[in-house]
Amino acid sequence: MATSDTFPVVELRRVSKHYQLGDSRIDALRQVSLAIRPGEFIAVWGPSGSGKSTLCNLVGMLDTPSSGHVLFDGVDVGTLSDNQRSTARNRNIGFVFQNFNLVPVLSALENVMLPLQVGQASGRTARAAAARRLEEVGLASHMAHRPARMSGGQQQRVAIARALIGSPVLVVADEPTANLDSTNALRVIALMREISHAEGTAFVFSTHDERLLERVDRRLRMHDGILTEEPGASHPAVPVPPPVPAAQVASW
Ligand SMILES: Nc1ncnc2c1ncn2[C@@H]1O[C@H](COP(=O)(O)OP(=O)(O)OP(=O)(O)O)[C@@H](O)[C@H]1O
Ligand SMILES: [Mg+2]
């Protein structure tokens, strides 16, 4: 499914999600409407339990709403079979996780190649594409390293390279910086933003951390399942660390 310029990448129309726990109903999302356009760099911000992960899972087609509609490139995801939905997801959306989710016995290069191999690309093509992506995230010199030999920031950069390997139109990252110190967190966000703007890939990431909101295009605040869009740069600027010289970049 190639995406077009005509439609938002993903659109939520009055989407609600509730969970039933015994007698009580939890409204994780309440009537959320949202359109994500190609190349936008978007933060979902809010306290624990506010619905950030639920929103990320719906935007990433990992879950379905209790009511309302999710559209991917203009197509109502609710009309797709499970197979069609997972094919659309695998072709178009990359994911980055809080715990990096790298395979410990594989090298950085093999981890990044993995999604292409599942998609049956040839080994040589997958290897070349993975090497390019690792160079892009500043890890050209770490291709043969296993995750255990890399810092958290480096592991998350491998995960970002893996998320980008299929050239997705959208990357969904649920708390990608939760396990990083604040300097690495800012750098990972800056890297994602750079890639987003350079390649036109839309990014949606969630965070508790207000300090990461400075450089986003759009700021979506979640509170008790309700989404409010906040204007950008309404609080004092927090300096983002300066770009790291290429020689140092691998040591984050
Ligand atoms: N599978 C589930 N079953 C029952 N309740 C759930 C389930 N998943 C989420 N919830 C509830 O829905 C609400 C929103 O949860 P969600 O995980 O989306 O919040 P969050 O903002 O991501 O929180 P955190 O910052 O802690 O990750 C919470 O009250 C949560 O307990
Ligand atoms: Mg969460």
C-alpha cells in the first residue's frame, strides 16, 4: 500500500477505547480525533495511565478501537482482515520500543537486517540496506557488536535503524527514551527529528518527559484518555546538546 499526499498517513475519527476490568470500565481513550500528515514529528505527552500507549497502539495498527474509525492512507482499518492489517502495518510502519527489543545473540547489523529478511529480501540487499541505516544513525563502527556491548543510547539507535529499514511512512515510538539518561534521551529525539525531516517520515513518540517537547512539530497532551493539542514552545527553551562530531557519535 503506497501512501499518497492526498490523505493523512493516519487519521483517528472519534476513537474511543475502553477496557472492562470486572465491574469497572476503564476509558483509556475518549473520542480522540487526530490526523497525522507525512513527515510530521509529533510527541504524545502525559502522565502514567493517561492513554499514551493505547493511542500509540491504535496509530500503529497494533490494536483496534472500541468505537470510532482509524484510517490508514484514507482506508478504514476496520474494513481490513487481520492479515491485510498486518501486511499494511509491516509495509508502512516502523516501531521503536522502550526496552529497545534487540535480539541479544545477533549483531547490530543482523538486528537491523531482520525485518527485511522476514520480508524475504536477499541477504546481500538486506545487508547493504542495514549498513546504510547504521551509518545514518552514527554506528558505522559498531555493526558487528552485539547489543550487550553497546550503551542504551547506542542500542536505541540500532532500534531506530531497524525501524527505518523498510522505509516506512510512519514510525511509532512508545516511550523510546524511558531507559536513557537525559542527555541520550535528547540526542535520540534529535536524531529521530533529523531523520523525520530529512526523509519525510512521520514520527509519533510518547513520553512523560516535558523536556523532550522543545523540538517537536506538534504536541499532543493526554489526560484521562482525552487528547488536547497544545501550541508549541509555550515554555522556556531547553537547550538540545550540540551535534556530536562523527568521531564521537558512536560513544553515546
Ligand atoms: N489491556 C488492558 N486491560 C485493562 N486496562 C488497560 C489495559 N491497557 C491499558 N489499560 C488501562 O488504560 C489506561 C491507559 O493506559 P495506557 O497504558 O495507555 O497509559 P499510558 O499513558 O501509556 O501509561 P504509562 O505512562 O504508565 O505507560 C490505564 O488506566 C490503564 O490501566
Ligand atoms: Mg505507556
